[in-house]
Amino acid sequence: MSEYKEIQTLEEWNAALEGSSTRPLVVFKHSTTCPVSANAYHEFTSYLNSPDASDENDYVLVKVIESRPVSNQIAEDISVKHESPQIILIKDKAKYWTSSHWSITQAHMKAVMN
């Protein structure tokens, strides 16, 4: 079982991005008001609670409404168009893979992140 950390500040984001130089970083961008995002959040947390979740990755969650500056900075730093919900795998401070909306499934995460 893996756990995520919610990040809310640009300092936390910068530290997480810097850490991706040594450990892959998985960012889940979540809208707390969207039913599609609620489904994707369920898929994300189910993946983390499964034996399939890689302990080699760091996992963070960003609430896109409550932490808009962080969400915007992520899109800018790794040159990924903002979507919500969205999951992004970052390696060496660069986007390796991204998916959004109904494509965020346990099976998809397992195929890419393991």
C-alpha cells in the first residue's frame, strides 16, 4: 500500500519536482466539485491501496480549486495542458506520461507505473 501527500504550496511543489530527479513522481490533480474527478480519485486511491502500487514512486495530490497557483505552476513547469482530473508521471523533472478524465483507471495506472 502506498500513500499520497497533498501539496498546497509552491514550495511543496518545487520540492516534489526536485525529488523527481531521484524518484518518479505521480501527481494527481483533483477537483473536489466534479463527479468525474470523484471517480478518478476513487481509481487513484484504489490503485494506491492495491498490491500493484509501486513503492518506487512518490505520490502527491493537488486540489485544483483550493490550490490553483500550484496547479497552474505544475502545468507551466512540465509543459502539460491543465486538465481535471489528471494524473501525471514525472521522471527527472519532465512529463513521462499523463492521462485524464475517464482514462484514469487502476488498470491504466498499473500498466504505466509498474
